[in-house]
Amino acid sequence: MRPCFWFILAALCFVANGHADSLPIQQWIREAIQSGGGTVTIPEGVHELTSPLIIEDAQKLAIRGMNKERCLLKLKAGTLGPPAPLISIKGTSRTLEISGLTLEGSSSTSILLWIASPDTQAAVKDVTVRDCLFKDFEQGIQAQRVHSFSLERCSFSDGSRAVVLQDTPAAIARGNHIIRVTTAFDCIRAESGVFDGNELWNCDVGFSIHEPSQAEKPTVIRRNGFIQTRLGLAIPEGQELPLLENNENLVKGTR
């Protein structure tokens, strides 16, 4: 992805002038999409948005924070309308990266990151989320009908469902930390995923798997650690187990 130096320079100028909370992030995203892609860099600061960020029909676009622990996005409490996703990725978007950000919930937020396609024929493709923090959420990430989704080295804390994968096959989640959530990974018709090296602390359910009966490849749950997690794997009665390899403290059950 070629760098968009104008977006970086503009961001730094806004911060230098004390306007970190009024950054025109949506405008930068729109202009990057119109120019065919690039990188939109978000500077350090607490950025309270008055409306959700929407990424639609984007190609080769990266949204990167300069420091994930000091670059926070949230919807301003009291934003008019029903709770909405903080960031939405939709349409025919291709080759996207979200990285280096803290996404925090509020009373105005339903989902922190929502990725959805209208159907499986015109799906969002090749989305990578890495090195991000997700805090205080109803749902952290929801991916619906996404082709090629990967989640790497992210942290989730204090919420209901951290990651929901629906009709999103062959997703990859590696090296993530999830703490104090009801369900870490909720997989609904999301067969053939690979979940490798994740740590789950103080969760009620680690993996909830609802696979179709004729999945081409099994879901792989490998080298995950379950610490003070009541049920590491929950599946419907009669469903075949995913492939389980070298997990620590994994307790299986039906639901």
C-alpha cells in the first residue's frame, strides 16, 4: 500500500493546533478511497467521533494508529440515533488493514468493528485486523460473509462477544488475548477456520462453534490457552468436534 503523506501531515497539523478531537477522519478515508487506496494514519489522542466511520467499496486501504495504546477512537456518548457500529466495512471492499488503534465502546456503540457483505457473491475480501485493543463492548468484531479475514495480536477486554464470525469461512486468528468476556469466539457457519496461539482469560465460553454438517475442512483450534474459562469449547449436541491440538485447560461441552 502506497503511503498517503498528505493524510499523515494533515493529522499532525491538527494535533499541533490542539484539535485532536475534531479530526476529519471520515473525510480522509473518503479521499483515500477516491484516490484508489493508501494509508490513513491516525495520530495519538482520544478521538470522540460524532458519527460512525464508514469504509465502503475501498481498495488497498490501511487505517493505522501511530500508537495503539495512545490512539483511541470512540463514539461520543449521546450521539443521536440507535446504537451503531463504531467502524463499518462494507460493499465490495478489498485488501484492507486496521491496525494500531484502541476501539472503545460507549452507550452509542453496538459493535466496535462491523464487516459485512450484501451476499457471498459480492463479498468483502482480504481484511486484516492486527495490533488493536478492543474495550468495553457489546460485540468487539462482527464479520458477516467475509472472504479471507485474519485477526492478529489483538486484545479484547470487558464485553459480551469478542469476535463473531458468521458465514465467514477459513478465518485466521493468531496470538490474540481475550479477557473478561461472555464468549470469545462465536463461529456460526464459519467452517475451516484456524485459531492458533490465543489466550483466553476469565471467559464464560471460549469457542462456540456452529458448523454445517458437510464442512470441507474442520475448524482447527491449536495451542490456545484457557485460564479460568468455564467452557473452552461449546458445540451443539451431535456435531463433530473441530480438530483440537495442544490446547491448555480446554473443557468441552454442549449447549
